[in-house]
Amino acid sequence: MNFERKLLIGMVHLKPLPGSYLYDGNLDGVIEHAVREAKKLERAGFDAIMVENFNDVPFPKTVDKTTVATFTVVARAIREETSLPLGINVLRNDGTAAYSIAYAVKAHFIRVNVLSGVAYTDQGIIEGIAHELAKLRRFLPSKIRVFADVHVKHAYHFGDFEDALRDTVERGLADAVIVSGRATGKPVDIEKLTVAKKISPVPVIVGSGTTYDSLPELWRYADGFIVGTWIKEEGKTKNDIDFERAKKLVELAEELRKSNL
């Protein structure tokens, strides 16, 4: 997976998995829903898919074996039913689980919320896992790329943004960095995005808040866009993907590519 052109990465928010408090006992339903959502993204023309255990609230810092096992089953089903590059994000910050799942299903990238530094979150204090992940990547070498958040959403950060970005890349060994708004669906801080694009030696991805209206402006400052909320029915995060909204966003991206913005 490369960034020779700007990428649209669509989110598949999984229904609660076994092991989470809201799981309804129907694993087949979880799998069928995930595959259906992924196929919408593929038909709409997205460049890649990222799968996330978004509904496994309240999130632990690291997940249990049941979650890893069932997440792998779901991701494998998506991999078999679609042809797009696949990414894995295991909330809240289980990058080693994400990499293990990605390795097992031959996914292409993972997202890590806190690769370097410290974040103050509703799960408590989350510390970076760069060392543990680097060790696993050495033990299980692959072409899986690590996309890492800088000052991740749903968290408070007291360090300097520029220093955090440099640490994430130079010391955390991220292959791309993600800049988001304060929370899911919230617009990204353009100032931070501009700084990231200016100083980052790796691709910069917008991690939240991309909409049909904001994409033309964001297009100038980023190499990729992770989109979840806006492509949902009525633009609400908890709803299913609206194929027409997803297709509309892809068509806009194609227009922007042709304009060479």
C-alpha cells in the first residue's frame, strides 16, 4: 500500500464482539454485517478499508484472547470477500494485537492510537507501545505498515505537538502519522495538520472529521483520509454506511485528483 495518490480509507465499525459487554450472542451476525459494510466501501470506490472494534465499549487498554480470536475471524471474512487493502485498529491501544491479526489475515496496515508518549484518556493513562510493537515486527517480519496517531482523539496531551510527531516517526518508527480532531467525527485542527505536513518525513493522514464539504480544503494538507462518520446514514457514527454518501465522497475525491490540487 502506497501514497502515490491521496487515499480514501473507509471505516468498518464492528458490532460488539464476543468478550465485550454489549455483545448480543450472534457472531454470525457480526461477521455478516462487517462484510456487508466492507462491500459497500469497495463498490463505492474507496482505496482501502480499516476495521475497528468501535462498539466494544468500555474499552480496555489491551484486549483479551476472545477479542483477538473473533476479530481475526471477522477480518479474515472481509479479506476473503473484498479486494481492497485492509487495515486493523484494536481499541484502545492494542497495537500488538492489531499487528498479530493483520499478520494472520494478510492485512496491509494497522492503526496505533498511542505509539509514543503518554495520553490521558477515559481508560486512564495510556503509554506508548513502540518498543513492544517493534519487537513483534522483528519477530514476525512483514510489509504491514504502522499508521500512528499524534495527539490521538478522545484524550488529553500535555506535550508539544511537533515533538510528539517527531518522536512518533523517528523513535517510534511509524510509517505514517494520523492527525485527528478532539473526538470521533470532529474536525481536524488545520493548524496542526499544516504543521504535520510541513515537518513529517512520512505520509500524513486525517483521522477524523472529513466530510464532503471539508474534503477540498483538507486535500491540500494531507496524503490520506480515514472516513467513518460522514459516510454513515444521516452522517451519524452509530448508523450503517450509506452507499450513496460513500460514493459521493469518492466522486469528489476523483474530481480533486484530476484538478491536481
